[in-house]
Amino acid sequence: MTIQETDRGGVQVISRAAAILRCLEDEPSGLSLGAIAKRSGLPRSTVQRLVDALAQEELLEVHGRGGVCLGPALMRLASHSHVDITQKARPYLEELSRVTGETASLVSASGAQMMILQSVVSPHALRVAPVAGSFLSIYATAGGKILLSTMPDQAIRQLLGKALKPLTEKTPSLSQLLEQLETIREDGFALDFDEHTLGVGAIAVGLQTPQGRYAIDVVGPVWRIDQAKEAVKAALLKCRDDMVNGLRSID
């Protein structure tokens, strides 16, 4: 085999791997190997081989027979594509934190997890300080529930499975979560009081931008967030509206 033929073979492998990744781009709950093969036009054996290789590098995750989805390594790489919005969002989050006195964060979905893209930490001595680049369970966080609320219930079931791992005694079950999402879709706010971490409360709203869907979170001690609930909601709406207007220039 000549060098030129080897190069062509390498390019073909990359092209096929890219085709598989593109199939999963808008499938947060994943696809089966057969569905990927049908959608990509590749032989099932080729799909199986490439999926196994991509999963070893954490570019894909395999959950049983029916769920191949984008993996954490790819999500970490993809987070760099958010660099423009995270930089432009920071002054709005700083103002939100100043007005509420609490930590303000911009988050996005990463499969069954919520990824923190940007965070402005509260000046209070007693505060919650999430770290940008970290991941939290999507079903037990205010921002995560906002992001889930944009999905149909069936896709949520496929993404999360039949049973949700309880993180605290207040973590919702799947049926409770689906009920919460109905309310979130109606009023536009998501709440998390002690559901992910005891003592931590959060309120979130959604943010639609040219780069995709995000959520804006205000997070702090439960008692402070609960006492200031209506003021926090008003501040979140203003932050979202200001941010939407300010981010229109992002292509």
C-alpha cells in the first residue's frame, strides 16, 4: 500500500467517524447502532467498530443496546465553542450577581449532565461557588431542569432512564421531575431547593441564542434564595432580556 493509499484510508475513517458524530448531534438521548447505520448509510459492522473506538476515547458513550450518545470528552471539546458567549455573558452575570447578592451562572446541557460555562461568585462569606467547566446532574438542578423542559417527555425518559439516582432526600423521581417540567414550561422558571445538594437553592430561566439553548442560574443558600424568590425571578428576567439583546451579534 502506498503512502497516498494510506492517507486516503485515514481520511475515509475520519469521514465515517464524523458521519456518526453528526448523526448524534441532535439526539441527546442517543441512537441504537442500527439507527446510526441507517442514518449514516454505513454498514452496521463499520458503525460498531468506529463506535467502540470512539467510546474508548470518551468521544461517545454507550448505554446498553439502544443508547449511543455523545461522550464527555467531546462535550469538553465542544465547550470551547461556547467561548464567545461565555465571554460576552460575563458582564450580565456580574450585574445579576450584584443585584441578587448571589452566585450567577451560565449553563448548558451535556447529555444527562449540566455543564457550568461561566460563574460569578457571590461576595457573601456563606455562598455557593460552582466552578466553570464542572458537571452536575441535569435532573436535580434548576438550570438543568430548564434545559430538560425544552425536550419532549419521551426523549427525557430515554436520556435519563426509568430511575433517577437520589442525590438527597429531596431529589425528584422521574414522575415528579416530569410534573415539575410541565410547570416550568408554563411559567418559565425552574427551582431547585435541596434537590442536588442539601442547603443549596437555585432559580433559573432559559436563554435562547444563535449558538443554542442555555440557562441562567442564581444559586445560594436555600434560606436566602427562598426569602428573595420574587426579587431573584425579576432579576433573572431582566438579565435574560438584556443578554438576548446584547448577544444578537453572535453568529
